[in-house]
Amino acid sequence: MRWRLRCFSKSNLIVLKSLPASVFLALACVALAIAPETYCATLEFDRRAILGGEFWRIWTGHLVHFSAQHAIIDISSMYLVSRTVESTTSRRYFLFFVFLSATFISLSLLIAFPELIIYRGSSGVLTAIGVYAGSVFWRESSSMKIVVTLVSGLAILKTWIDITNTQSVFSSLPVGVNIAWQAHLIGALLGLCLPKFISTGNRLSTLG
């Protein structure tokens, strides 16, 4: 009992509150990466299950992965990009952005791509965060424009390869699992549009 009280002391809670949201997001993905497959299967984006009323999958599908390699690449990439974005905004803004990205990606997959039955991974949300980070660098640093242009070109090329080849040579997915390029494409569009949507909403709430 004393050990538990020490773990949840006021000083420890203050430390936890001070940690970036991207740390908790990464830890959640890591915990699910080592969770039993039967548990992950109840969290993945499953079209039939969602339409059957299991709505939590709209969000949890972005936290689970198909393999350890898939999880490592997604989690490490997302953490690095998320820390960059979170450092330029607030924790609340970052979490709201991630929540909206996950929501719109899943709903778009449900509505516009009925052929996609199962989806796991953080790459859709990662793409949204990455595009947003690129737009920030583009506006605030002229020296970064070349880097942003190069990375954007490589991302577009990879997306084109993913669309034309179901099993890309750049994929970290297990054999037999197709790349969900649809989630990446939606994520890129959200990375461009969501910041404007959020800032407009904030201005309207301030005026109200």
C-alpha cells in the first residue's frame, strides 16, 4: 500500500502531467504492440465490427499493428514527428489534432473505401502530423523549404508505388497484408486542412 501511495504521490503526478502527449501516445502503441493478438484483434479497424456497433475501433485501430517491425517503424516515426509538432503548439492542440485525424481517417475509410475491411497502424495519423509539420517548417524557415520539398517528393513517389503495388518493397507489413494507401492519402489531406479548420473554430469560439 505504501508503495502504491508513493507511485501516485503529488510530485509523481506533476511529472506525468508535464510529459508531452506524444510520449503517452508512443507508450500506448508500445503496450499494444506486445499485447496478445486476440486482444489486438478486438481493437483493430474492422469494417464489419464497426458497422455492427463496435465504434471504439474507429480510434483504437490506429494504435495496433500487424507485426513488431510494423510497430517499431510506425511508433518511432510518429514519436519523432509528433514531438516536433507538439513543441510548436500546445498539448491540447496536438491531442485534438490527433483525435480529429484518427476520426476522419476511419470514417473516410468506412464511407469511401468499402473494399478495405481491416486496417491497423499509425501511419495514416503519422502522415497527417508529418504534413502539418512540413507546412510549419515551410512557413517559418526558408532554409527548410528544400528539405520539405525533397521529403514531400519522396512521400508522393512512395504513395504512388503503394497505389500501383499492393505489396510495396518499402512496406514493413507481413506478407499478404496490403498497404492501406487510402489512409495515407486521407492523412495527407487532413494535415493540410485540419490546422485551418481548428484555427477557424478557435477564432469563432473567441468571437462567440
